[in-house]
Amino acid sequence: AQSVTQPDIHITVSEGASLELRCNYSYGATPYLFWYVQSPGQGLQLLLKYFSGDTLVQGIKGFEAEFKRSQSSFNLRKPSVHWSDAAEYFCAVGSGYSTLTFGKGTMLLVSP
Amino acid sequence: EPEVTQTPSHQVTQMGQEVILRCVPISNHLYFYWYRQILGQKVEFLVSFYNNEISEKSEIFDDQFSVERPDGSNFTLKIRSTKLEDSAMYFCASSEAPGQHEQYFGPGTRLTVT
């Protein structure tokens, strides 16, 4: 069965500093990988997705993620964090049909 | 920009009562989903729905749960007899197609069972 691990429950980053959120997945076939962001009181918004091809994918709000098959990882990065990026971030893996399996999420706090 | 909407935003109910959570998916989407997130835990898949029938369901989605598309716009999740452990945030999502296509999520309904 597929699974997703986000090892960091909370991360605090200074505004303007770089960010990397870790995600490891377990899936038997080529995965579909997603990063979602959830702001308080909001739904889950898709930041970016990986299906195939270029292993470095660009998303909205200046985020990017790199798929590394050898490490079963799909880490999310941003070169310079803004205070508005404070939110909870979820990594997810999709099966070929419809189910998304989510990680437990990483809460990002941005300090001034 | 089209979005998924959910009502109510917060529902409080007593144990044993029936609740219906409502969702309006994006109008040209064909696949619909329910997920839930118990406080402090991960988002979990409940059920997917296509062409007026369930496509997939998880082990969480037992006989107490049902889904329906009663008209051309709404998609509902019914919990027949709520338990304390059903307290969670319930998210509806929709997509144009399954699999690699993005699932668009609504803002969620917080269900509190007392």
C-alpha cells in the first residue's frame, strides 16, 4: 500500500530565508506526487504536481519540488520565504485511479 | 476562478444523529471525492464517485456512510448514525478525471459529534 512520510511536524524559518520541506513516499509503481498547502480556515490548494518527465517541477507562489526516485523523495523548496507562506503543507501520492494518500503535514512558521 | 464549495462550515450534532454534508463541485468536473481529517492526523481518503456510482472507497467508509449526487450540482455525504469518532474536518474534492488530474478541494466542514 502507498504511504507518505513527512518527518517534520513543525518548521520555523526566518522571512527571506530558504525553505525545504521533506517528503518520502512508498509506492510500487511510478507515483503521481503532489504538494498541497492549507491556510487556516481554507481548503487544500495545489502547489505543484509531478507525473513524469523533468524531475524538477515548478509550482505556484515560487515553490518547486524535485522528484528523486533513488531516494523515494519529493522535497518542496522555496529560495526566499515570505510571511504569507506560513501554513500547513501536505505531500500526497496518487494512485493511477483516484485515491490520494496524504502525509501528516508540516506546519511552517515564518519568523520576522 | 471556479471553486468547490461546502456547507455548512461547521456542524455540531449529537451522537446517533444523522448528518448530511453538502458540496458543490466545479461544474465541468466528473469525479468527486470525500476526505476527512481528524484533528492532529493526516487527511484520509473516504470515497470517490463517478457516473453516479462509487468508484473506490476506503475501509473507513462503512455502512454508516453514503454518498449521493441528488441533482446536477450537489454531492452529499451522509453519516447515518454519528459516533464521537466521526468528529473531523470533512473535505470534498472534484476533478476532471481521476489519477494524475488535480483534485480541487473545498474549504471543509468541521463536524463535531457530542
